[in-house]
Amino acid sequence: MISKFQIALKNLLRKKARTLLTLVGIILSSWVLVSLLGFNRGYEKALNRDIDNMGYQVMVMAKGCPYEAATMMLQGGAGLRYIEENVAKSIETMPEVDKVTPILMQAFFDPNKGDGGGIAGYFGVDLDTFPGMKPFLRFHKGGWFRNATADEAVMGYEAAELEQREVGDLILVPEKNVQLQVVGILQRTGTQDDGTIFVPLKTLQRISNLDKITTIGIKVKKDADMTRLENALYQLPDMQVVSFSQVKQTIMKLIATARVMVLSIAVIALLIAMVGVVNTVLMSVLERKHEIGILKTMGAMPGDIFRLVWTETLLLCACGGLAGIGLALVFARLSDLLVRRVLPYAPGGELVAIDFRLAFLTLLIIVAVGLLSGVYPAWKAGRVRPLDSIRGEG
Amino acid sequence: MTIPNGVSLEARGLTRIYGRGSEEVRALDGVSLEIRKGEFVSFMGPSGSGKTTLVNLLGCLENPTSGDLHLAGRPIFGNGNVLGERDLTRIRREVFGYIFQNFYLIPTLTVRENVALPLAFYAKPGADMEVDRILERLGMKHRMDHLPGQISGGEMQRVAIARALVNRPEILLADEPTGNLDTKRTGEIGEILQDLNRSTGLTILMVTHNPELGRLGGRHIEMRDGQAYEL
């Protein structure tokens, strides 16, 4: 015997080219939709991970644009101005503070970098406090510096890979003509640390002829009153406080604008696909008007015809939705690269995160939208009178 | 619904008017007749004489403008009673089988699937066992896995007859069943219908332009200007 499902499937196969074109529309819409929803989640997750992997929740730096400074820091750039090193000591005494670590960020012009030269960034970190702030850092090879004044460097995984460095190699600090020995290469973290070159703070200060720092990283005690701490930090003269929760909020606000725009495009794509579905199914219904009439003479109720046409819509949307989600999963890395190209700041790790729940949710949306599109053609088909088919015989 | 011996269909003053006002067309004008169980009735007449309209009303495909129709003594139309599509469908699927000039087979379904198609919507008990039996009886079993596009016009009409019979109807309505067939195939389809009527007692109401086919029926009704005349 033949089921309604088989009848619906064979009806769709009748006009293969039309069905295929409609499917392509649904596939593209679901691809865009699931990728955007995946980006929505992935970006926030990646940003959270980047901020968590900073090891500290608050940064203090000399007054300037805090977000630019924070972004530069996240991207491995230099801060804006210098601050006295003893400020770190005074912050450490605050009751909300668990640990502090002074950081000096320096950038030197390297004429050998890239085609026309480039900036080489260095992070001067305190051997006593910095590794404790980031206990999750693991070494691929080697380890931290032997002492606080050694001419040594620890390279992030990608920095070492890019410059083809191994433990024991010497690297030259451009402009300063100082050689540093690579003593450690970190494992990949998926964060900006991967592209960073760490140098002992004292060594970088000596190379730069400075006794100051650019930033103080603050790890806050669990359940500490953040507002109170921030207020206390603002009392320090000429200091700017950057809380990463604020940074995150600001970045997310910036991203939200782009997201709304792209989501609007996805909705338009979805609407176009919806119109495509309505057009395909309605055309098919009109072409089969006589057949539908005959089905009614055979005993098909209006509801049977409605369900038959609706099943066709469901099949179209479910197949298109599944294929679109499949493509989105296969090309997630490509979407990731494209997103990175257009965003001013992209955290490390997976930006387009599509999991089973999200895929299922997208499929539900596509099927729901599809079924909605099928209501009118199905209703119209259900209303065909058998006599119409007979009168249409000519 | 099983129709007992005796009068299957009884029409009194059946009238069907299409259009309104000056555009009004009286397609059927107060036709009264009785159809008995097991009869093979041919409706003949020129185009526009009302034969198809009469068979459509007898087959519960549409409501009359006025007049009564009883099916096995049960009132279907009458006293201003207008049946909705659902009610008409219920009657149609229990009582009638239909074949038309254009066979309306689904091109993507095989012969067997086309015959079984009505069972996807409504199946009398044991009807699914009928598919192969009917195909064999109509000489189409060897073609059951073919698509409609792969068989001849005569074979397509046989498939359409098989489809109409799969739910064991009490009455078969055939509207110009050989209108698209050549003389040889017309003869074959005529023989099939006559055999079905004689061997199973199936009531057949057939509209045809073809006098030879019309003569196969045991009873002939001539339609002229919306009125029926027994020949």
C-alpha cells in the first residue's frame, strides 16, 4: 500500500528542478541562520574565555581610553602611558585584592617583519606573580625564565611557530640590538597569549631604559565587592580602571549592532525562502488541481489534502534545513575566518559554535516557518472541489 | 454503506441552474428517474444536454438547485438540504467509484500505487487485498510496476477503472470513459464494464457520446435540453 508520505515525496520529485531550487533557498537560509545563531553564542563564549584567561579581572593603567587600551592589550599591543611600579604595591594592600602583577608592554619596530617591516610586541612580566595569575598556562617545551633579570624570553605557541623558534634559539629585540634566549614555548591556548613574547619585567625595563610599567593586572578575591574596589582604584591619581566585565559589555554592545544587521539579513533570507516555498507548493497545487479533485472523488477529505500538501512542505523544509545545518557544520571554520576578517576585534578560539541543541533549534525554526508557508497552499488545495477537476477536462 | 436490492437512486424533479439573472443556464430541468441496483445505464445526448450534470448530481459530486435525491431510500438532497463537502465525500467514498475521460493517474506513481491510492485516504475492510485481484482481472498485473507514462491509453483507463473499484463501490460512474481512446480500445473498455456489471452486479451509470458504447448498457437515457427521456 502507499502512504500519504510516499505520495507527498513522489509529488515533490515530479518537478525536480523546481524542488531543487526551492531546496537551495531553504539550505542557504538555514545555513546563514544556524551560523549566525552559532556566532551569537560562540563569540560571547570566546570573549569570556579570553577574558577569563587573562587571569585577572581588573586592569589599572594610566589615564587614556580604557577600551582602546584594553583592546590593544587583548591584541598584544602596548598601553598608552606609564605608571610608577610602586602603585602595584599600594593596590596589593586593598582588602578586595587577591593578587597583583605589574606588566610592561613595549613595541619595537622590526624592519625585517613582513614586507615593509612591522611592530614586534613584548610583554614584560613579573616572574614571582605573573605565572601564579595564569596557572592554566602549560609549556609545550622548556619553562619560565631562570631569574627575574635574565635575558630570556618565553614565546606563545603561534609566535614561536611564526618565527620558527625552538627552545635555545636567540631572538633579537629590534631597535635595541639585545639578544634574548628562548627558554620556553607555551602550549596553544586559543587566546592572544599564543602570539605573545614574554620577557622578565626587569629585563624589558632595562632594555627600554625605563623603571615604570604600563599596566597592573588585579586578581580579585572571591565574592569581593567589585564596586568598592573600583571606587578605591579610582581614588588613585591619574589612573584608569578597566574592569573586564565592562570591556566585555562594551564589545558585546558593539557586536550587537552588527549582529542585529546580520540577523536582519538572515530574516530576509528566511522570508525569501518562505516565499519560494509558498510559490513552489502553490504552483504544484494549481498544476495538480485536477488530480486533487480526483483524490476527493476517491474519498480524500479536505483535511487529508491539507495534510498531504503540508507534508510536502514539511519534507522540503526538513530536508533543506538539515542540509543547510550540515553545510554550516562542515564550513564552520570558513565562516569563522570570514567573521574574523570583518570584525574589528575577534577573540581567540571558535567564533561560530554550533552544537546539537542549536542545530535542533534552527531546524525547528526552519520547519515552523516552512509549515507556516505551507498553510495557504494547503488550505487552497483542501478547498478544491472534485467537480472542478471534471469540468476542467474540457 | 451497502445498498440492498431494489431502487438504489431515486431522483425527483432534479434541477440544476448555473449562473444568475440573465446569465442563468438551466443545465438540468426537473429530471425524475429511478436507478435500480445492478443496472447498466447509458446517458447519451448532444453536448450541453445535461447528461454530465445529471450524473454528477446522482454521484453526489455537487448539490442540485432544487429537487430530491434518495440513495437506497435515504434522503441525500431535498427540502432545501445542502450537503457540505465533508458529507458529500463520506457518501462518495462509501458508495461510488468514478472514471473520467482523462484518466488522471499520478504520473510518479506506479500502476499498482495508482490503484492503491484511494486506500491512503479511506479503505473498506479488506480493500487492500483487492489491489492485485483487480489488476489481474483487468489484465494489468504484468504492468503493475510500470509508470503511467509507460503504458497505452487503453491500459491507463483500465488502471483508472481498477482504482475506482478498489474500495468495492456500489455504483460506478463513468463520464466519457472512452473519449480519449481509439475504436479498438473503446471496445475493450466497453467489454470490461459490461463484464463487471454482469459478473458482479455493479451498478454502472455511463455518460457517452459513442452510440456503440451506449448500446452496451441495458438501459438507455437520452438527454435533451436538460430533460431525460427513456429510450
